[in-house]
Amino acid sequence: MVDKHELILVIGQSGAGRTTVIHILDDQGFDTLDNVPVHLIPRVAPTNLVDKPLAIGLDVRSKSFSSQNLMKEISNWKALSKSRVLILFLECSLAILINRFSLSRRPHPVAGENNLELSIKRELKLIAPLREKADFVLNTSNTSPNELRLKLGSIFPLVNNSSIQIILQSFSFRSGSLIGLDMVFDCRFLKNPNWVSGLKDLDGADDEIKDYLHKDKSWAPFKKNLFQMMESIIPAFEREGKSYLSIGLGCTGGQHRSVFVAEQLYEHLSAKKHDVKIFHSGLHK
């Protein structure tokens, strides 16, 4: 749990979502500052936080930037500060970053390269030592703003809550497994509604798909084992102090079987009064 005497330094790859993270932390009760040059940390961050924790988004775009200088500034500030200082490092896959910069038509902040891919790789090399020193590393490659909000709330909760927060995410193996999941269940053993007339254009939340998959002989024993596993591991994770559990459920297209299983598990966990959210990354939004 984050208390009012903590400072969170948010840093990472350009395009990985630093500004979005700062906005989310502001909504969640932090005092926030963004685009702060490294050498100004001692001037903008008080040595004794009183009312709220503070989150600062660090700007690494200056020509004089180096990871060594930043770590020196952080070390100096820690020596003066009466508050705890934590580093949150944001990272993202190369392909996603290239797509984000291409869609926004913004130039990459690292100068001296005539190729976007080379600029991204050069920046990553510059800030790689910071990743090793980070208290938390968060990959935002396939994370929606809502999912990011939930993850940040679990990493930096302002309210002491002993219950675990569970996120269920259905996805398509065809598009690749999601990054950062605690566990993944492959639902492709179930019969595929995609090959049944009249079911192809539906999804796992539709009654026709539910009826079809409920009749699959493999579903009942899997459901029993899955639910029993959840009843065993969730209390165990809570006892160990884990505040966030992400579970992926995948099938070929992310439309029928994975959505069905995720919805069934969601209903079960909700009935047990767990704090659970559900996302279907394979469905058209």
C-alpha cells in the first residue's frame, strides 16, 4: 500500500504511456507533475511529503540525459528526503511503439536517427540501466487505459484492502498471447462453434454459443477443476499479500470459446464476492 509519504518516479520508453499513467495516478489521489527534467527533481519534489503521495513523470529527452546522471540525482534526493522513493519503469514492444508513433505522426524524441525503429532502439539502450534499478516494470504493449488503471491501482493502492483484484482477459492465440499474465488457460480443447452453421458470427456471451458449449462433454469436468483451483489459489495469494491476479483465457480467434469460459468464470467469481473485472481483447469494440 502506498502512503502519503511516498514519491513515485515514472520513467520509460517514449510512447509507452507515461502521460497516461500520470493522469491515472492523479485521478487515484496522487499529486502529480509531468515532463520534469531530471536536474529539477530536487527543486520540484519536497523532502517531506505531508498530505498526499507524489508521482513525477520524468523527461529524458534532453541532449545531456544519461541514466547515470538520473540515478545520481535520485540517490542525492533520497539522501535528503524523509519519504520513500519508488521507480516505475514503463516499457512497450517495438512493433507497438512503431505503430503508435506512425498513427500519431509525432516524431520520436531521440534525435540523430533517420529511422523510427533505430530511434526507439537507441532510446531503449540509453535507459536500459534504469529498468534494472526500477522497483516496478510495467509493460503497456497490449494494455487498454481501463486495464492500465486497474493495474496501477493494484500496484499503488491508496486504500488498504486485503482482497485481491482479479482481471480476466479472453484473447486470440492467432494474435499472440497477452503479455504480463499471471496464468493462461488454453480453451481450444472445446468444440469450435466457428464451424457450426448459424454460430460463426456470434460470440461466447450469446445464449446460442453457451448452449452449444455447455453440451460439450469436456466442459463440465474442466469447469469443476477450474472453479476448484480458483477457490484454492485465490485465498492463498491473498494470504501472501498479492493484490492483483491476471488470468488469460485463449482460443483460436478469441471470439467463442475463450469468451465463453471467461464469462463463466466471471459469473462464478462474482457470485463468490470477489473483486473481478473482465475484458475481451479478441472481440471487435
